[in-house]
Amino acid sequence: MFYRHIDDHLCLKLVSPFDAEAFFAIIDAERDRLGRWLPWVWAMNSVEEERKSLADLTGWPPPKQICTALVLDGQVIGSVGLPTIDLDAKWAEIGYWIGSAHEGKGYVTSGVRELEKLVFLDLGLAKTQISVDVDNVRSRSIPERLGYSLDGTLRRSLISDNSGRVADRCVYSLLREEWDARESANP
Ligand SMILES: CC(C)(COP(=O)(O)OP(=O)(O)OC[C@H]1O[C@@H](n2cnc3c(N)ncnc32)[C@H](O)[C@@H]1OP(=O)(O)O)[C@@H](O)C(=O)NCCC(=O)NCCS
């Protein structure tokens, strides 16, 4: 589910049930070689069994929320996360903030793009959503830069600060097929 980059070509990724096809393809093609040393290989006879095993292994379903720190050269500078993951309706909300010293450099946009991969590829969901106070121009430019559609503005539905003021909320979204098209045009 998450990637730890080892070098430019190699990384570690936490598994999810969506890796079942790729795992099973190797296991099935190399059953004799792997099964000589790894006895669990003989119990893995279909993609479905592999998917179930990965689900058990990872404690699937995933948590209801995911929060990550943005780390620049070893220093925590902000956060991007999924404050809502709706596995039934297949969408997740993305949220973010960053320290002012690191604003305006595209770090949050890059973090959001990485979370989109998590949502679409690892969690297998169909939509990401970003909700923003209508007056938060800086935050609104993130989904706009990334090609999200403005689904609508919900009047008086968001508390942004501690004044008690209820603001209008812009709801942006990106569908899986729109993400596919955007990523193939701009990998
Ligand atoms: C909203 C917030 C997260 C936006 O942070 P940000 O640093 O502006 O966002 P990004 O990291 O995507 O950076 C975008 C800027 O970097 C520039 N940039 C440079 N390289 C870039 C790249 N490779 N990709 C994208 N943008 C890049 C963009 O042109 C843009 O510049 P601009 O500010 O002059 O328009 C930040 O202002 C914040 O933390 N605000 C307070 C908390 C908040 O409002 N959270 C959101 C609640 S909904």
C-alpha cells in the first residue's frame, strides 16, 4: 500500500489484495522452484486464494482513515492523508496542510498525486474527493491544477476555523478513468 524507495528502480511496497494477480502469476509459473523452499506456495492454487491470503495478511479492510507525513530530506514539513475512506461507495477524501516555509513548491501537489495512486491502485476505489472552503484559494488550486471537476458548492456546510463561522464548501472529484487519462498524458 505504501512505497519505500530503495533507489531509482527498486522499492518496497506494502501489499494489498489488489496485488493478488501479480503474486499469483509468479507463484503459478514457478511453483516447483518456489515450492521447494516455501511450503505455503502449494496452498495457493488460484488468484482468489492469493487474494484471500493477502487480505488476511494485511488485516484487510484498511483503516477508516490514513494520515501520512510529508518528509523532506528527513524533516517533517506537513501532511497529506485520507480522512475518509468509503470502501462501500468506493471513494476517498484527500486532505492536506504544509508549513509556510515549504509552501509554493509543489510538495503538496506531489503528495496528493501519490495518495491518488494509493486510492486507485492499492485500495481499488473509483473516486477521490477534495473538499475546500470556498475562500481557500490556495487549497482550491490543488484539485484545479490536477484536473479535478468541481462537483458543486455546498452552502454553509464546513467549519474551517474556530470562529464558529460555517462556510460554503467546494467539492472537487476525480474519477478513476479521469485519473488514468491524466496519468497517461502526464506520467
Ligand atoms: C493549502 C496548502 C496545503 C497549499 O500548499 P501549496 O504549497 O500552495 O501547494 P503545492 O505544494 O501544491 O504548491 C503549489 C505551488 O507550487 C508551485 N509549484 C512548483 N513546482 C510545482 C510542481 N512540480 N507541481 C505543482 N506545483 C508546483 C505551483 O506553481 C504553486 O505555486 P503558487 O503558490 O505560486 O501558485 C497550504 O497553503 C496550506 O497548508 N494552507 C493551510 C492549511 C490548509 O488550508 N489546508 C487545506 C484545507 S482544505
